[in-house]
Amino acid sequence: MAINPVVFQESGVSFVFNQNWLVRSYDTHTYFQGLSGAGLKGVDFLGVHNRDHLVLMEVKNYLPDPAGRRNRQIAQRLAAPEAIGVSIASKMRDTLRAIDLIHRYFQTRFGYRLAYPFLPWMKQATPEWYFWTNARKLMDTRVSMICWMQLEADHAHLASLIQDVANREVEGRNLHIDILPFSQNPFEPDLQIRV
């Protein structure tokens, strides 16, 4: 039986995740809503790929708005690329912290502690427990942090500067953030990006 893909929209772009993903639109998720009140920031998507790879994804579309409504805002943001890098790193760090906090909260629940040994077989019955438990386990083994960023050709040089700043912000934490254009997708065909 084929499983329908999961489709999320962000910044005018469609992200189509196939059955090899467990994915959450994190910055709209109930857990994020509670944690953002405590000052934590979050990435756009949080995914587990092939059950062995945690992927944090942020989306930044800095292409001009055809209607011209966002062009001044885009120009202002691109005038401060260092601030973009700091913001991306902050979202990535805070998301990892939130995954840990969510898992710690689960551990205070009697039902979770009782179900924990059986979670691999309870994916359908307890999808949130299953997802967040796997995300927490993968934090210690295999994590990728990607910011999908679309820039006009004359601003393309900013991507490496933003990536350098973001990685300086997470230095010493055994983390690395990649800034990639929508066309450079290491997860194809499991993830389709439609502009």
C-alpha cells in the first residue's frame, strides 16, 4: 500500500516528503508553541529520514516578491547577513534543546515510561511519542542542519558568509550547518522541493 506524501508550504515553496520521512512542521507544532513562550526559537521542519538521521530544516526565500510587497524587507535583511547567520544558528540550537526538553517531559509521564520499551511497535498508536523519542535518540548519533536558502544571483556570495557565521555560532558543539539553494537537495528523491 502506497503512503501519500506529506506536503508542507514554507516561504512560497512546497516541500514534499515521501514515506521515508517522519516529519513535523515544527514552528507550528503544539510543543513549539509552548516552548516559544519561554523564549526558544525553532526551525521550520524537523524530520527523521530513513529512521536513522535527524534533519533540522530552516527555509529562507530571499527572491524578490513578484508583487513587490516584500522587496524592501528582503533588502534590509540581506544588508545584515551576519544577523541571518546568528538567527539560523539560534534556531538550530534552540530546536535541539527543545527536543531534549520534550523527551524529558515525556519521561515524567507514567504512561510513557510504561510504553517506552514497546515504542518501536507502537508507531501508529503513539505517533508523537514515537517521533520525539527517535528525534532525541538521533541527536546523539546523526544530525544534519540545513538552511534551504534561495538568493538572487547577485547575492549568491552571501550564502557562504551566512554559513560561516552560523557555524561560528555553533562551534564547539560538534554541529555543522549547511546553507543550500533549493536546487541542491541531498535527499532526492525522498524529498522534493517545488518552487
